[in-house]
Amino acid sequence: MAKETLTLALEGDVALDDFAQAIGNLNLLLNQLTKEVTKDANIAWLVDELYAGSAVATFRGVNGELSSIESVVNAYEDVGDSLQSGRVLNYSTTVQRYANKLIDVLDDRVTAVRFETPEKDYIVVGKQKGYMQEAQIKYAWSSVRGSVETLSKRKKLSFTLWDSLFDKPISCYFKEGQEDIMRDSWGKRAIVSGKVGRRIETGRPIVVRDVKQVRVIEDVEPGSYRKAKGVFPWTPGTELPEDIVGRLRSA
């Protein structure tokens, strides 16, 4: 899978100022990482997806060789890993400064900053330097239910499922050759099965990796319950259910 995208997500009660600050520092961080890992490749990061009602933004690298874009995405993973684990970043002090500014939005309202790529996820919940926090995501093979809200026609091995229970977007990734599993699913309710990553604290699903199946849920026709039939046939004069239950209880 080509690693051309990266996602930044803020969790909690996110104000516009918080989101703007985070996006500004992300831009500075990506520009500096580009200078350090690609020898100043001319990469532009376009807004690929921006979810209304949730502070989640995905960016796609363009105007550069795929190898250069992937190098920046890999470096972005390193930053997320370092901030989550509390280890020192293996980059310049400038990168360290921008990375730390990126998580400065954490406070009583913004509870977590999530770094996501097509392959990995990292969640940072504290700003204390050198502190190794516990894992914030637990993966297990299971399923989630929701609506397929984002499905691009261009070559892309991911889609967005809007969770029915928590009303939040879930990034879903599948592998090359599995494009057919998304056939006729856009805008429909579906059950997605794969390696589901959930927040340990809340159990909320945030990502599905290695998608194995997408099963579209057919809409129920209004009033269709009237067509339901009993297990046993009934004709006039047949003993009523309540009489049968009463007779069995007294037997």
C-alpha cells in the first residue's frame, strides 16, 4: 500500500483556536521533516478529507516522488511514536520544537492528539517530556457498524465509516486487490470486519485495518413488520396463544 496520506485528530471538546493551532504546527512540522528526510523535495500537502463535527483532518502528499512522500509519512510516524513513548526524537531540535508545539493543545478540554497513517496509529494524552504512557489503542479482530460516508473514485485503499454508536468517523484500510469489497457500498449502512483498533479508555473504534469484509445492510421497508408471519398457521377457531400458554402453565 502506498503511504501517501497522514491524519491528525484531536479528541475532546475542541475549539476552533485549538484546531487552527494544531494544523498550523502540523504544517511547520511537515515542512521541516521534508527538509530533513527528502533534501527539500517539493511536496504539497492537500486536504484530502475534513470531517464535519469532528476535529479530524487527512492530508495527501502531491507534487513529489512517491518515495519522498513516503519518507515524510514514515518520519511523521516516528514523531507520533516518540511522543507516545516518551523517547527523544531522532531529528533536529527544530523538529522537536514543532512536535512539542503540536501537542501543546492538550489540556482539560483537548484530551488526546492522534497521529494516523495508512499503517500505524499513535495517541498522545500527556505533554510530560520523557514520560512513557500506556498504550491507548487495543486491536482485535471484530466488526463495526456504520455508514460509508467517504469513498473516493481515485485509486485509494481506504474509506471512512461513520460509526452508528459513537457518531464519529472511523478510518478503514484494505489491501490492493480488495477493491471489489467496496462495490456499491457508498452512502449505505454496512458492517465492516477486520482488525479494529479501539480506544482502551472508552472502547470507541477509531480505525479498522486489514479489512476483510464489508457487508451492506439492506434498508428495512417502512411497515414491513406487518408482513411478518407466525411460526404456526392460524385459522378461525384455532386455540388462541394466550389460552395455550395458560393451559401449559396449569398442566
